[in-house]
Amino acid sequence: MSRLALTSGLLAQLRTELLAHKEETCAVLFGRAILKNGRLARIVVRDVQWAGPDDYLRRSQIGAQLRPQFVASVTQRARRNGESLVFVHTHPFDLNEFSETDDLGEQALAEFLESRMPGAIHAALLITPEVTIARRLGTTELLNVVGVGFQLQWGQTEASFSGEPNFDRQARVFGATGQRRLHKLRIGIVGLGGTGSVTLEQLAHLGVGEFLLIDPDTIEPTNLNRLVGATPADVGKQKVAVAAAQVARINPLAKVEAIPDSVLLATVAEQLVDSDFVFCCTDSQGSRAVLNQLAYQFLIPLIDMGVIIVAASGGVSHISGRTQMLAPGLGCLLCGNLLNPEAVRVDLLTDFERNADPYVVGAHEPA
């Protein structure tokens, strides 16, 4: 399902301020439609225009109509900036779905916008005291609403989980709805080495329904002591292929897309835009820089993780691990001085550029 992504702070503000009125209340969000392979992956919301008292042609407890001047104003901005519009309204009454009146109004609005912005993608967002649901404007195609921040906020409730026995214990923790949401997630994992393979195994056991795996490397004998699911017979195989086979053994119903290439390539990184969550499990500064930007630019919640072993004076002085969530309201890797600009620069060089660069001395030494 395509997504309507906004910060959790804005989602909370919309619900608080719009539902504070007894009358149906409206606002308009401005965002960008992100496509993957020609299909809508997500609409990323960046700004809001609140409708003031004078912006309504009519307004009551059961309906509201915005003035043409207000609609024309937001349309002009969207057309000028290449933005998508998301028309927000409330149902302060007992109806947790789009009404027939909504259908008729959205259809007329969609036709108007198509005449002004041909081919642009817009949406409608409905807020009630119980639910927050969205759909592509003028259609019945639902969008998954997600507020991204320190905590993820899911807009609509999901159907209850059927209850397979192997998920019974965790469903008692998350609830049937929580387990169903796990099943509907598309998780991206970049780097299928030590931390990545362990993360994948645990997520597969949790019942995540879809994975996108990215890693350009093949398995070597020195990898085997830390790659979950790999055996000596797998030496020479792509890490993502072995990881996909591991998922199939754990949960044959899970879908897996495996890309044996580097996330440093834009064509590979952009495949992550339809992920619900991403785990960064790489040991490259360059790939971490790319994923750091991806998380904030496209509002994709991401956890970066890593392990370091420090040896000094002939022995191991300490072993440390780090996990950090990247999302609006939380510090990024640059904020925490966790990215080395020179290492990032070197990682982003092509082989030709690296060989010609006078500042790159020696070869990479595996950790």
C-alpha cells in the first residue's frame, strides 16, 4: 500500500487542532509524491495551510465547503512548486469512513486539479476521534497514514490478525492488531553481514511480511563465523541470496526482494522509498551518509547500528555496540559527529576517481 508520510508532531497537531471544533474543519497539506517504478510509493508532507473562518463557503457539524478563492490559492502554490495537495477534513460525528458527500466533492475537486496540474497526484485525509485515514483524491485507493518521529503513529486501525500458532507468544505482547501490522510491513535491510543477518532472522521470526535486502558482497570463508544461515557450501554466493533463503526457511509466505548491489548507487538507494522501516547494518561511512539523508528527506524511519572491537597493547580493550534511530525530532548521524566527511568522500568515489585521487593512500583493510 502507498503511504502518506508526515512527522508525528504534525499528525498530532492536526488531530488536536482540527478535532477541537464541533463543526467539520479543514486544512490543506503540501507534499511531494514519490514514485517507484512508475507507482506511487509515498506522499511526503512538508507544510500545512490551515483554513480560517473566512475560508469556508459553508460549514456545519455535518459538512464544510471551502471557498473557491482558498482552493485556487493553494492550487497556485502547488502548481508553482510541483507539490501534491492533501485536503484534510474532520468528521466530528459518528462516521469513521469517507461519506458519499466526500466522494462527490473529491471527484469534482480531482477533476479541477487535473485541469490545472495534469498528471499530479493528490490525496484526501479524514480525521475522526477514532481513526485517521487517507486515499488518493477522487479514488477509493487507500493510503497508509504514518506519523514519523520518536514513535511511529499509524493512522488507521488494521484488521485483526488470524493467529498462527508460531506467533502466539508475541501476539500476546503486541496484540492481534500489532501482529497484523508487523505482517503488513515492508522492511529494508542494507548490509547482510553480522548485524544485518541477525536482524533479518529476528524480523522473519516476528512475522514481518516483506523484505528488501541490499548488499553487493559475496560470502567468504572469513564471513561464516558471523553470518546467520550461512554454511561452508555458501562460500562464493551473494549474501542477499543466502539471506533470502534464510527468510524462506523461517517464513515461506514472506516476500523478499534481493538486490546484490551497493546502496551508494542512486538507482539502488531509490528502491528503499517504498519501505516502512529501514535498518542500516553496513560498515561503510558512505552508505551511512546516503541512508542518513534518505531517512529525513523521505520520512522513512531508520535504525542505524554498528559494533566495534578495540584492540590495544596486545589485547581487546573494549567492545561496544550502538543503535540509533533516525527520524524527525531526533539527531542525525551528522549531528552526533558519527560520520567522517573524508571517509564519506572516499566511499563515494568511483574506482577511476579513487585511483586518480592523490589523497587516497593504500588499500582498504578489513575490520
